[in-house]
Amino acid sequence: MIKLFYVFLCALLFNCASSTAGISTSNIPITTKKYKVIGPVESKNSWFTFDIAIMAVAFSKPPINDMMDDMIRSKEADALINIRYWQDRSIFLFLTYNRLGINAEAVKFSDEPTVETNAKKTR
């Protein structure tokens, strides 16, 4: 009976909360701009939050914008395309350890004007 109590207690105190993932086409609108793919970029970061049941207090904001700005600067790019992200959380007693990862492709805009390709053809 005591062993069952310890197993139940450990299950309450140490558990994994959740994970999410997502995708986005770009960080800014680029439908009318010509660009060249420079290469892949990746960034990971983590932070802690303090959780008591349904109430949580973050020690810092999620660093999404800073991560994306660093990714753009690292390749001297203008934007990011094909953005994929994931997040997971692990709970240890009253602390939650959050991790965030972002993968994307860095692009550089070209100075050439865009050519309209969807114009109707006449016969």
C-alpha cells in the first residue's frame, strides 16, 4: 500500500504537460517580392514558469520575436519562409520548464521588379 502511495505521489509531482507544433509560410508578406533562399536557420530557447494548479506566473515572456530576429541577422537575410515551430512543457513540482524551437529558411530579396504571371492570355 505504501508503494502505491509513493507511485501516486510521484505521478502528481512529476509529469509532462504537453507539446505543440505549427507552421507558417513567412514572417512578413512576400507575395509580390522576388527572393533568393540563402539557407536553413534554426533556433532553440527555454524558460521557466511557476504553476500552481490552474494559475501560472511567467518569469519571462516567450522569446519568439528575439529568436526570429537573431535567425535573420545570423544569415544577413531579409525574411524567413517555411517556418516550423515546436514547443513542449515539462512540469516539476511547481515549476514548468518550457522549450521552443524554430526552423525556417532565410531569404534575401532581389532588386529586380516582379513580373505579373497570372495575366489572362488572349487568343
